[in-house]
Amino acid sequence: KWLRWIGMSCIVLLVILSLFPAHDMVRTGAPKALEHFMAYCLTALFLSLGFGMRVALMLGLALVGIAGLMEGLQHLSPGRTPHLSDFLASASGALIGVALSGVFRFVQARTA
């Protein structure tokens, strides 16, 4: 159940960090697309492992929607502009995170 809380906390952080004004942002030094991909991939992975595969695809699709919404709302944040490439990196990260949780569960079931 703790993975659920981590995943939901990640969603809160995604929303907050997506709407920070540009002058307040701190970057990791990694390419921006990789930051987007990893943030959504790990969020999806935590949520999918926490809630199970029955809802994993819905969670992944919800994260794709959140990624689109957050990119669109960046028009309202000073110094920020939405980019299709950022959305695509976030959306692909969310879907791959769900897929990774399926692989993890499959491997776990085969070794048990």
C-alpha cells in the first residue's frame, strides 16, 4: 500500500513542479525530455505496482491526460511555455511505466 502513497505523492509533485514559474525552477542537469520521461515513468510504475494491473492501464491513461493538462496550463505560469515534445516524453514515460510494472509482475510470478 505504501507504493500507492508514493505514486499519489508523485502526482502532487508533478502538478506543482509543472506549474512553477520558470525563474523558480531547478533542473537536474539531465535533458528536459529525460526529466519528463522519468518523472512520469516512475509515477506510473509506483501507481501500477501499488494498485495492481486491473487499474494500471487506466492509471497510465490518466497520467497521459495529466501530462497534457499540465503542458496546457503552463501558459498560465510566468516564463513557461507548453511544448509537444515535453508532452510526448511525459506520456511515453507514463505508458512505459505501466508496461514495466507488468513485466515486473510477470517476472515475479515466474520466479515464485
